[in-house]
Amino acid sequence: MFESLSERLGGVFDRLTKQGALSEDDVRTALREVRVALLEADVSLPVARDFVKAVEKKATGQAVTKSVTPGQQVVKIVHDELIGVLAGEGDPGSLRIDNAPAPILMVGLQGSGKTTTTAKLAKRLKDREKKKVLMASLDVNRPAAMEQLQILGTQIGVDTLPIVKGEDPVAIARRAKTQASLGGYDVYMLDTAGRLHIDQELIAQAAAVRDAVNPRETLLVVDGLTGQDAVNVATEFDDKIGVSGVVLTRMDGDGRGGAALSMRAITGKPIRFVGLGEKMDALETFEPERVAGRILGMGDIVALVEKAQATLEQEQAERMMKRFQKGQFNMNDLKMQLEQMMKMGGMEGMLAMMPGAAKMQKQMEGSGIDDRMLRQQVALINSMTKKERANPQILQASRKKRIAAGAGMEVSELNKLLKMQRQMADMMKKMGKMGKGGALKQAMR
Ligand code: GDP
């Protein structure tokens, strides 16, 4: 799926191959084409506009890491932003089906794949969640639709409510509820009637059924191939009936992926599942990462940029190590270390990872160094001027007083911090002398 969009974006990004920081021009040129590509993929105009704006803000001025091109970097930013737009909260695949029997209402236009999806979902609940499921068709105008559900039920081993001629949809829904309670079912799924277009009768019927059973989930099934129309249908169903999630069908086709992107942004409704074929197990939980990857068709580039970013961090670490080897360990370095420690679970966790630091670890033991203390130490460093951080040896009594006051602490605390910095500088120097591949280098890994 999404082939046309990914191909288009591919062409756009191939053109961006210069190295260096992403310039405004680079980004703007690329994004103008991204916007056209999104519109051609049937993403709605406001969604495309917002999307491009967000990417532009993130991309402009961002340093391009060594081993990737600006184009590749933009792909990564577009990819991350796509995930941001597509993702909802929580797990899309987990349905609210506690309090058995839980009613699930299936709504949608005729031909959207509603009946097929009802059966697919029933099979999924049965196989994966070991639920006992009952299905009922409410499509009283189309006996063939009722039979279709029955046939699918037999095929997947899920019970269907016996068909009673002449019953209205609300009566069928009530009977399904009773049967589900009596029969010890976990879930009962109501496959409502579909029409070719949304009309008043369709909405009134679905609303009446909704009021009769009070569904835990109302899932709207829409044809993913219909692009912007799918979004309009979703907006209208949600306004009139209220839906808790969307299932996009026919995402196996070579349609334009715009519907998925606009759906979440415009309706605010999460996409819960995607239909990927006619077979009964061709239903998958909606995964934003996968869909974003498919839209771009550039998963390998995303991985490459991630790797390059890791390399950049490694380069920074190596640069730092070179300074340490010369005994250059100032307050900026200490601050970075302290913040790192907060992330890694305190001083002990950090020291435990550094060979040769056992002695220092002993000194720290029982000294009560915890997160609060780390935060106070960072506050003291923040209270220093740039010059003071780079050359802590210039700190005399008046400067110390000012710094401590600025952090709301005593000068004695600052003295402890200074002592720690000197010890660390010493230690780094000694470890640095162990040479390349020595203890320090290993510790930085
Ligand atoms: P309903 O009228 O909304 O109940 O639609 P149906 O469930 O009868 O589906 C209409 C047609 O679409 C059937 O031939 C299904 O096999 C097919 N269909 C449903 N979902 C998918 C899907 O995800 N991919 C593909 N390729 N076909 C699907």
C-alpha cells in the first residue's frame, strides 16, 4: 500500500544530497514537494499544511550527521512526524470488552467491508483472547447479508444469532443481548445495516440500536481506498452516532495512504485495525510505525539516520575523552556527568560501571548521595558563570558566596562540589594515562 506516496517522496529526498546543516531553502524545497505528494495521496489540505509546518519547524537548522545526506535526515524527521500524527493513545488493538457480555456495534457504509471485518474481529477475539463471541446481523433489508455473516460464522467457528424473519433491528439487538447473557458469551457483535450513502434512516436505525444495547465499542468500518471520502464518512458517523474507533479496510490495495493520515488528524478518532485482504485472518492492529514506514517506504533510511545519531554521540564521547586524558575536567563536564547519573540511577550505578573507580565508590558509600543531592549540585553549577564553569580554580570567597546564595545553598556544599570536581579531574588524568583502549575508553562505551 501507499506506493505512490513513497515513490514521490523518494524522488524529493534524492535531490537533497548536500552535506551540512539543513538550510531553510533545502527544507522549504523538499517540503513544498512533500505537501504536493500528501495532497495527491488524498490527505486533506489542512492536515497536509499542518504536517508540513511541523516538519519545517523541526528540520530547519538541524545539524546533518556525518554519514547521512540532508535528504535522508529529512526523511527521518518526516517519518517521526508521521508517527506523531498517526498515533493515538493506548493500544489500538485492545477493545473494552470487560463486563461480559460486552456489546460491540459495527457501523459503516455498504461495501466498506463491515460484515467481513465483523467476522475477522470475532475470530481474532476468539483465537487470541479466548473470548466466546456471538455475532448478529441487523441488516433486515438484505437477507443475503444476514446469510453472509452466518456462513462466515460457520467458517471461523463463531456462533451467530439464529435468523428470525420479520424482526426489526432493535428487536434483534435485544435478542442478541439476551442470548449472550444466557449463553455465557463474553462479547456480542452487532453488524448493522449499511447503505450506499449516509441517510437519515440508516443513522436513526443505528442510533436506536445504540440506545438499546449501550455498546462498549462502536467501530466504524471504512474503505481505505476512498481517501478523503472515508474521512468525511467518519466525521458524519461520529457526529450522528459517536464512534470509539475506526477500522480501515482494503489497506492491502495499492491505494493512496492519505486516509490514514487525515483520519486521525481530522476526526480525532483512533484507527484500531486495518484490513489487509479478504481472508479471515487478514486483520491487523493498527501500527503507526509500520504505516509511517510504508508511507515513506524508506525504513532502511530511518535506521541509517538513527545509527548516524548514535555515532554522533560516540564522537562526542570520544572528544570528551581526549580532554579528560589531558586532565581537563571542568564544571561543565561534571554537570554532564551528574545529569547522566540522575538518568542512570545515581552515583553508585555510575561508578559501578567504571573500572578502577572502586576506591571512589567506597568514599561515596554511605555519603547519602542521592537524586536530591545530584539536583542540588547541578543547581550550584547552574549558578556559576560560563567562565567559572570552565575554570573552577578561580573561585574565591566572594564568588563562592554568590554562587551558593544563587543556588540557595551553603558555601560548604559548594566546597564539597569543588573537591569532587578536583578528584574527578585527577582520576580522569590517571585513567587517561593508561592509554588508548585503557580503562577510561572502556568506561565511556
Ligand atoms: P459490507 O457490505 O460492508 O458488509 O462489505 P463486505 O464485508 O461484504 O465486503 C465487501 C467486499 O470487500 C468483500 O468481497 C470482501 O471480501 C472485501 N473486503 C473486505 N475487507 C477487505 C480488505 O481489507 N481487503 C480486501 N482486499 N478486500 C476486503
